[in-house]
Amino acid sequence: MTVRVGADDRAAVLREVRAAFEQYEQALMRHDVEALNAFFLNSARAIRYGLAEQNYGIDAIAAYRRSSPPVHAERRLLRVEVTSLGEDVACVSAEFTDPASAQLGRQTQTWVRTGKGWKIAVAHVSLSQAAR
């Protein structure tokens, strides 16, 4: 896995967001619904697009999480890129494999700094049309 630091990136932001992303991933693998919900911005404007669902607002995201099955125990991250867009906004783009699919999984998250730490404002999960 790599973390890209470009001329406009801020190294501390990249480290902080990477750490938050890794904690999110650990909660995802444990299927810790409360922890997963806490990573999202507590706002009606938070958005999560999944493979087959569109969740608008933290209430819809939390309801989805309560009813969703856990991810496959053998799901693996292949590549993670973190890019800062300033001191208070960063994007994470990740590729993953899941034994339940022959396709490459992709997820993107826009993280914002809040008074309660880094939170996901927008997330999108999809499968590549190309086989992995």
C-alpha cells in the first residue's frame, strides 16, 4: 500500500487520515456497526453509495449498517492512495479484493476534519467491470 505525497499535500494530514482509514477498515472487518457509523459525519448531508444502495444522511447510513451483512473475512486491500485537498479535507481511494467476486472492488471516501476528529462526508463503493 502506498501513500502519495505531492507538492500540495500536507504530510501530517496524510498520516492522520491514513490512520483514521485504517481504523475504519479494522471496524469494517470486525463488523463493528457502531464504530462504522461513528466514522461518518453526523449530518443529513453525509452520503454513502454502496454496490446496490444509496444512503443519504447519517440516519440512512446507520440503518444500512444495522441491516448489512459483514464483509467477507478474506477481503483484502490492494492499494490505498490518500490525497490531501487542504488542512481539513482529504480523499482516500482504495482497491480491494473479495473472494465473493471476480471483480476488483473500489472505494473512495472524502474525509473532513471536525471538532471530533476526521469523519467521512462522502463514500462510494463499486466493482470494476474488469476482472481482477
